[in-house]
Amino acid sequence: MAGLTLDTAGALAAARELGATGWPAAELLLAIRIGMAEGAAARREGEIKPDG
């Protein structure tokens, strides 16, 4: 996941606003990071064309 950044504090705050605490919050953050990595890989492979 090199080169990917996630505002961890902001994402954790959003998870808490949704009622997630402890392990569920950590799992939500992990799912976001995995999604970001998969999206980046798809863009590198040309599956998704960037906007513009």
C-alpha cells in the first residue's frame, strides 16, 4: 500500500460517529485501506480511467 494515505484520525472519528468502537472500528479502517489499495492497483492496471 505504498503511496496511499488515509487520514486515520478522521476515519476513526467517522467510524465512531457511526457507532463503531474497538475492533469494529479497526476493521472498518482496514476495509477502507484495502479498498484504497485495490482501487490504486486497478488504476495502475488501466481498469479504471482517472477523471479528466
